[in-house]
Amino acid sequence: MNRLLPQFRPSRLRATSFALALSFTSALHAGKPTINDGAVRIGSNENPFGFSPKALEKMKAALDAGNYYNHNDIGDMVAACAVKEGVKESYILPTPGSGPVLMMTAWAYAKPGVNVVTSAMGYTQLTRAFVEHGGDVKFAPLNAKMGYDFKALGAAIDVKTVIVYICNPNNPTGVLADPAELKKFVMSVPENILVFVDEAYLELADSGLAVNTAAPLVKLRKNLIVSRTFSKGYAMAGLRAGYGIANPEVLEKLKLFYAGGPSYLAAIAASESLKDTAHLDENRAKYKEVRDYVCKEFDKMGIKYASPQGAFIYFRSGMKDKELVAKLKSKNILISGSRESGVPEGAYGDWARVSIGTKEEIDLFLGEMNKILGKT
Ligand SMILES: Cc1ncc(COP(=O)(O)O)c(C=O)c1O
């Protein structure tokens, strides 16, 4: 850390449902995207409910300090993250979003003749970079409920395996792993193999982060990285803050590829967001409310879906995903097909992923879905 970061101080559908949405007392501050295209953005797992207003105030107050590097703010963020995770500051690597942690890991470990083991459907940022840098990917099947089959994952490990990548809750399925099974699996992987647990959406799970996170295991297992982002639960996707949690010896390997931390403004917002636990709770409640609502509507429409615990729902429309995505796009509603969501070619071609939006956005989506599928 010191070598590279010397500055660190260690509706349309149903009026009733819309009224219900309004009944949720909201102190959430939600901005609008800078692109003014009027699109309903429910394809990229962005948080429509907004980030902490306290974080916004702190950033506003610090805006005119932009002529300085202000590395002290990243130091403060690292300190706050270390307290939250119950680890020493040397276990935290701050990054602009969590994507860089995934990329650095791929770059540090990939080479011809080694592989990363992961599940058949999953977020592709790490695995794709791993392949681009000469490594292979081995996919293990999911269980019947589209959740992790840890037995199958373990069985896929071979002498060439250097990383096991798990995303929890998984993207695009949204399924959350059983915390005891996950922890048992992490500890059972041979010690020479790095386990990477991507917890980008974990704050949004109904049961919350604390009972589900694998982060405390970094004190028991050296070869483990847990990544976190402020993009999802904390609604700061454009601001770019995230971090990796791991033993400093593991982080040293990643730091060869380190290109810098978040901007001071993102770091200030991150530190403030961590303090504003009420705001995060409110965001989680909003997600639950809309997730449950979509599931109920899908049930009525006879649409099958995987049990969702993240910022999105993976569902079976029965129509080719590309066709569905295009039809919705023609109505300015953006969702994501199976391919863009990390599902291998040939599988789940009639499934797609819709991100959780506001109730109004979701009602527009459901209204169009009803028309497209001939349900109304
Ligand atoms: C599972 C998962 N991990 C990591 C990321 C990276 O996001 P960010 O770089 O904004 O933290 C994403 C983005 O959508 C994601 O879905």
C-alpha cells in the first residue's frame, strides 16, 4: 500500500400500485442521468433511488478543493471501510468502483495453462479479462433453483485452477447463497487457490450484508478477496468508489496493476454513505418493495423467474431475449438480454434480466410486457 499509495494515512399499469409506491415515505434523493434521452433505464443495475443526501452535502462543500489531490479523503475512506469490515487498514484496497478489483485480479493471475472456476451464469468482468490474458474459464452448473451448487463448483477445480470466482447474490440470476454453505465452501478450497467473492449487490439482500458476507474470512484464509462497491446499494455508480478486502500479501499482487483510487469527492461520499445507515436501510426496503411487486406481477402473468435478492430479476419471457430487448427498446425501455448478462451462448435464450427501477418505471415495463406477450 505504502509503495503505491504514499499519500495514504494508513403507472400506467395499476393506479393502486402506484399509490402504494407513494405511500412509502421517502427521504431518498434521486438525481437524473446526465443523458437526457428519457429512457427507462432498467438494464444496467443502476440504483434509481439515489445516494445519501448527507453525502451530497459533503461533496458540495468540498467541490472547490478540486485543485488539490486531497489523498487524505481516500485515507479517511480506507479507515472507515476497515472499521466497517473489522480489519486493519492494510486489508483494504480502495478503487474507483469494484470493477478494478476484478480486473486487477484477472491481470495478476491469468496466464496460459491456468484456469478460473466459476458458475455457468455469472458476471463476466473478471472471467473475460482472465481469458483475454491467456487463461481459461471452467464453468460449473448451477443447481435447479439457479443458485450455487458448491459440490459442482468444488468438483470443477483441477490442478490448473488458480481462482474460484463467486458472485453473491449472483448476477444475472439474483440468487443468494446459503451463508453457512458459502463459508464452508470458501474454507474448503485448497489453500493455494484464490477464492474471489464479489458482493456487489449484497447490501440489497433482504437479510442484509452482515449475515451473508464472506469478508470476516479474510482473517482466517489468506487466499481470499472480497470485493465491495458503492455503485449499487449506496447508489453511487457514476461517482466510482469501491474496494477489495484481502490479506495485504494478496493485495500486493494486485497493486502491480493499480491505477489509482477513487476521486476525493467519491471518497468523501463513500465515507459519508457508510455513516448514513438509515439511508441504506431505506434503499434496501425500496428494493424489496419493488422486487416483491415485480414477482407478484410476473406470477399473475405466468412468467417464471429466479429468486431475486439483488438489483435485478432474471426471468423467462418465452420470447427470444434479443427480440424482447429490441421491442422494449423501441419503446425507450432498456433491459438486458441473457447474453449481455453473462449467460453462455445457446443457453437461456428466452430469459432476460430487468433491473429494479422505481415503481413508475416498472409499471411502464410491465405494461409493455403485457402488450408484447399478448396478455392485455
Ligand atoms: C456483480 C458485479 N460486480 C461488479 C460490478 C462492477 O461495478 P462497479 O465497478 O460499479 O463497482 C458489477 C457491475 O454491474 C456487477 O454486476
